[in-house]
Amino acid sequence: MEILIQQLINGIALGSIYALIALGYTMVYGIIQLINFAHGDIYMVGAFVAFFLISIFHLPFFAALIIAMLACSLLGVIIERVAYKPLRNQNRLTALITAIGVSFFLEYTMMYFVKPDPRAFPASFKLHNITIGNVVISSKDILILIISFTLMLILTYIVNRTKTGKSMRAVSFDKDAAQLMGIDVNKTISATFAIGSSLAAAAGVLVGMYYGQIDPLMGIMPGLKAFIAAVIGGIGIIPGAAFGGLILGVTEALVSGAGYSMLRDAVAFVVLILILIIKPTGILGKNIREKV
Amino acid sequence: MLKLDNINVYYGSIHALKGISIEVNQGEIVTLIGANGAGKTSILKSISGLIAPKSGEITFEGKTITGVPAQSIVKMGICHVPEGRRIFANMSVFENLELGAFLVNDKAVVKQRLEHVFQRFPRLAERKNQNAGTLSGGEQQMLAMGRALMGQPKILLLDEPSMGLAPILVQEIFEIIKEINEAGTTILVVEQNAHQALSIAQKAYVLETGKIVLSGTAEEVASSEDVKKAYLGG
């Protein structure tokens, strides 16, 4: 029983990391129907930005987190402008291949500058473990939960209540109609990339803090997993990404807890396949009926 | 007020609009009639900036608007109700209307316009919290028009407002168009339902495969033998 609860806590912490990355995937997909495979690498860049800020400039953790998020939102906007915008009216496959190219570009440029070896992410605050019975909750878990849930709440507020959020929803539903309302589609797409990338950066910093180790290829697997999470929840649907991330994280933690940690990734993909067989649009996906 | 001068539009190698010239004066209802694929929608899209004409000039209140991005054209007072309504089916009626006033930052103004739209379309007020996708076809048309009115346009471009509606609703929609016009908004309406369109318009253009084949006052066009045969059923 204790093991189960312990693994659930780990799973929720891991899942909220996946959720943060998955949100960016799903938002970008929702607005330009692009699976942005470079998204996982933005997460990696975020971790490195925070790493340098903390270890060289000795900034406190939260300052590093916020600066990393800002830096990555800028990076996301630049990537969209340079790499994806010129292809917006091309075949979707062209943009997808470009995204893979951007992904490699980020990974190997980073490797050139910081070397491929893993680096130890500086522990920037003291750890406290809370023990309840045999269940240990570390302050890292709690921090991940607080930060990721706060960010998700902020995102929900932005999407539902602000003008930027409303224009994002309008553009993702119908670009032409949105333009006829006076919405600037380019600006809206930039805003989407900025927000999505900042969430990925936050996830990267949190993972660096959690596992204490970062490297230039760290974005590949979490990027893929987050993509799965987004698809599980229903790609393009924001609550779906958060939901999918948590499901995936908890599943993986339970599989590991049962002693099959080698099978963790396989199980993640099996879950994806099962959900796609049962409900191809994802758990929260729906087929919108249009009246003509 | 609005003038199209020798507009040419191509889709790839297809010459969709061939030298279209149209004029709409302040306060008028002007209609463009023609069959499917004649180019009616392309004309409206060129005006609202959704497609860029290859040549020709569009002027609005004396200013050239060809090549101006769509969002800036909305700002000048041209609101376009697109074909098939294109409401945001994933949002509530209220949110749809709010988006219609996207460029207005003053909340009091938005509220005032909202009341105005609800007055004109009481049914939208009843359903303001309902998901727009659940509205009936007629209600969706009203929402699309209400949404455009939220932008307080000087000229309203309507693309087939009667499409897919029951005859009684078509009647109602055209009544409303007339009322909107009487309240001071100039209207350019594209229709396949020539009979209805000609009954409310002052001026009419007949479009065939990208060219204007006939124009004049609504009465002149309605009494033309060709139009009678082709669009008015005898």
C-alpha cells in the first residue's frame, strides 16, 4: 500500500512534467496543425539556461526559472518565424520534416557549445523530506506539483479570459473567420509559441532540479512522451494535454513500482496504442459536428 | 463608398475573377447574383483582404485597400459575414459576439453594442451562454450577422445569408438585412436566391464565370429576360 501511494506521488510529479511539455505540443498543433518535434529540445534549452544562471551567476532558483521561461519563449517565437512561417501554406509534411530538422539543429548546436557529457544541475535549495508512515514526500515533488499546477492555472486563465487567449482559440478554430474579426493571425501564432515554449522551459528546469542531471539530448524521450500525452488526451485540446500527461506519468510510475522499470517506455506506447484503438480522437477529443 | 476597379483574381492557373468593377454607394443595398462558382465569394474575399487580387484596385472611402491585411480592413469599417456563417462553434454565443468586437478595447462600448445586437436578435440573448455549435442554422446566421454588427461596420458584406435556411427564415433574415440597412449600414449582399436579393436591393450585378454580364437598378435586372430565365424561374 505504501509503495502504491509512493509511486502515485512520483507518478503525479512526473506526469505534471509531461503535462507541461504536452501543453505546448497541443497548443501549437491546435493553431497550425504542426507536430513541433523541436518542442522537446526547447525543454532542454530551458534546463541549460537555468543551469548556467544558477551555477555561473548564482541566481536563486525561481529567478532562473523565470528567466529560462522568458528566454525560451523568445526562442520559440524566433523558431516559428524563421523555420515554420515561410512554410505555413505548404504541405503539412514539409513543416513536419522542418520541425525534425530544427530539433536536430538545437540538439547538436547545444552539444557543440556545452559538450555532450551530462552536467550536474546545481541543488539550489535545501531538501526536506516529509515522511508519513513509510511514504516519503520530498520537497522536490511538492515544488514540481506547486509550480506546474500554478502554471496550468495561469494558462487556463490566459486561454479563457484574456484577449490573447480568445484570439488563440478563434485562430485555432477558423483562421479566416478570426481574421474577419480583426485578429492578427501572425501575432496570435507567435503568442502561442511563446506560451508553449515557456511551459516547456519550466518543465526542463524542474526536471533538472528533480533528477539533478542535464544533457543536450535530454529532450528527446520526454518530448516523445509528452507528444504521446497530448495524443492520449486529444491533440489540440488543452485540458486533454494536462490529463494525458498525468495518466502517462502515473502509469509509468506504477509500472516502475511493480518492478518492471525496463518496460516503462513500452507500456507508455502500449497505452497510446490502446487509447487510439478505442478512441482515435483521444480521451477528451470530440468530433465537432458542423451545421451548414 | 466602395469601389472595385478591374479586379483580377487567380487561383493557381484558374482565372476566377476577370476584370470585375463594382461600385457601392453610401446607404445602398447592392446585390451580386450568380450561380455557384461564378466568383461571388471571391469578390467579397478580395474586398475583406482574405485573398489578394493579382491586379486592379479596391478603394474604400477614397483609400486604396488592395493589399491591406484583413485585420486592418476590419478596422476601417468593413465587416464580412462569410459563406457558411463560420461561427466559432466551440465557443458560446456570448464569446462569439465578443470576438466580433475584438478591436474595441472600451468595455462599455462592447456592452452597449452587445445590447444593441441582442435587441435586434432577441433569440441570441436567450441563448447567450449556449455553445454556438448547438444553434440551428437560422440562429447561426443571426449569430454571424450579430457578430459582424459588433464591429459596427460602415459596410456589411453578406455572403449567401439564405443558404440552407427554410423559406420562412429566409424571409426573416432578409427583413433583418433591410432593417440593418435602414439603421444606416451600407450592404453588399451576395446571393443565389436572386428573387429575395433583388426585392430588397437598389442596385444589382449579375455574375457569370468571373465576369459581370449585367448590371443596373434592381428593377432593371429583375425585369431582364435572361435573368428571369436563369435565376427567377421563368
